[in-house]
Amino acid sequence: MRIATWNVNSVKARLSNVLDWLRSADPDVAVLQEIKCETDAFPRFEFEALGYKLLIHGQKSYNGVALLSKTAIEDPLTGLDGNGEDVQARYVEGTVRGVRVCGLYLPNGNPAGTEKYDYKLAWMDRLRLRAETLLAAGTPFVMGGDFNVIPETRDAADPAAWVDDALFLLETRRRFRALMHLGLTDSWRALNPTATGYSFWDYQGQAWQADNGIRIDHLLASPELADRLDACIIDREPRGRDKASDHTPVVMTLAE
């Protein structure tokens, strides 16, 4: 079972690239972030033509997440519990072949020291509570998406450039560690303990050409799934295409 995460940075603007990659990579499940369209405006036909069932949680011009699966999506859920006034479309969840797949677009939080950073930290607290609930239920699950978190210094080509950024601030990393310490496994890092790998390169400053990237797109596996983890790759190829997203897919493979 292959599960992918990809921040596509506007599904309509990148539609050809996204569809081409899905055809070639052929993941069983994919979670997309920053689709940047309302739910009803998502280009369903093109994805359904590739054999995917869809669960969309959209928002006009901003945010938006999608769950794609080659098989049925059971018990669908949109929105993260814990704040009934939160209208930002950042979370989608459903069960596929016995695995609870949680697709998320965690807030960026910049500039630090503002209500945007407070929202990021509160959102991370809510995500941890959701993980605790799933763990208590004994549900095998993966949390995949753009976490907007650089976990460690080695996950940035130029760590000094990110010292004051909301993606790398100590409080951000503390909350990420609190989530991980529940017993989750960072799938890519677990299988690549000494490797360098990035999933995002800014459009500015020739970052892609210089490989000046950061690793902020993660697939976190519950203990049951960590035992089934066969592979996890960062697929750099889509980032080198014309009109590419500034992120690239991360794909995990689970043994049956």
C-alpha cells in the first residue's frame, strides 16, 4: 500500500503536473494540500478518471486539502476538532483498507509573535489531541501532509536562515516532538537516518537549482504502521518540471 503526500500549490494551476505524476507514480492513496479552491470547484472528473475516490475539504483561493484513494474511503471526516470557530480548510481524514489516513496542512505561522503563530501552536496542540484519540482507540493511522515544521538542523540546507522563522522556532519543534513522543514514526527519517533530503525549495534565489531546501512534508506512522514500513522516498522529479509546485511528493510503502 503506497501513500503519498504533496502540497500542490493550487490544484488547478498545477493540474497537468499533478495528473502526470499520479499516472506514473500510481499511489494507492494521496493527500494533497493547498488545493486553493472551494470543494465544489475541485476538478473531480480528471481525478476520478484515474480511478480515485475523493474526499475534498476546500476553501476559496487559500488552503484546502484532499484525500484520494483507489479504494473506498470510509468514515470520512473534514476539519480538526478542538475549535468550532476555525473555518480554515486544513484537515481531512478517512479509513482506507483498514488504515486511518489523516491529511493535513499545518499553519505556516509567520510572522512569529503574531496571532498567526499563536494559531499555529494551538493547531498543533489540537493535532496532538487527535493523535492521542486515535492511539487510544488502537487505530492504525498515518498523519501526512505539509507540517510547516523543520524538525532538526539537518533538515535545512541553510539552518541559520530559518532561526527566526515560525517553521523552525523552538516552540514549533517542541510541539512537533510532543506529537512524535506519543509513539509516532517519521517514516522518511526512520529509513534514511543519516541522509540529507528536502521536500520544499523556495521559488526565490535559485533555491531549487542550488538545492537550498528544507524538509517540511512528513508522513508520521502510528506504531502498527511503523512495523509495516517498507520504504519512504522523497520524489524530487516533479519539482524540476515547468510550472512546478514549490513542494515535491513524499511516498511511503506499507507491507500488507
